[in-house]
Amino acid sequence: MIDLTKDIHSLTEFKRDSSRFLKRLKKTGHPVVLTVNGKAELVVHDAASYQKLLDALDRAEAIEGIRRGLEQMEAGLGRPAEEFFEEMRQKYNIPRDA
């Protein structure tokens, strides 16, 4: 997570001492917020922590999709999987044993 007392810096400071920032990003895994004229403009991550963020987002989206599907099934809006697969086999002329 971002530490508001340590992880907000100006873009100018980042440009001046980028190697120090890169070492810190790799060591802590914390993103750095870069400001321009005192306003947050950019967030810089190291690749590993950014990948973790993307993975967490993928998991959250999958969980949300499953939750929605379960709610739809409970509301009677779903249909059996075999019925769906049979429809696809017929639509795309796929033999049953394929």
C-alpha cells in the first residue's frame, strides 16, 4: 500500500534521482505517487508488485462473475450446462463424442 508520508514525491525529484527510487521500489514493493505542480499525476510500480495487483484484480473479477452467476441461478435465470453444450454442439455441428 501507499504510505502517504513516504511514497509521494514530485516528478522532478523522481527524474533527478531515479536510481534511488528504483532501488526503493524493488525493495519495498510500494508504489510511488508522482506529483506535477503539487497534484498527483502518476503512480510508479515495480513490475512484480504490479503483477500482484493485476492478479488480485483478476481474482476479484472472477469471484464477482461467480457471485453473479449464483445469484442468477438462485433467481431461476440459468439453465443446465448440458442443455447449453447440446445447443453449441448443434449450432457448430460438433459430434457428441468430440
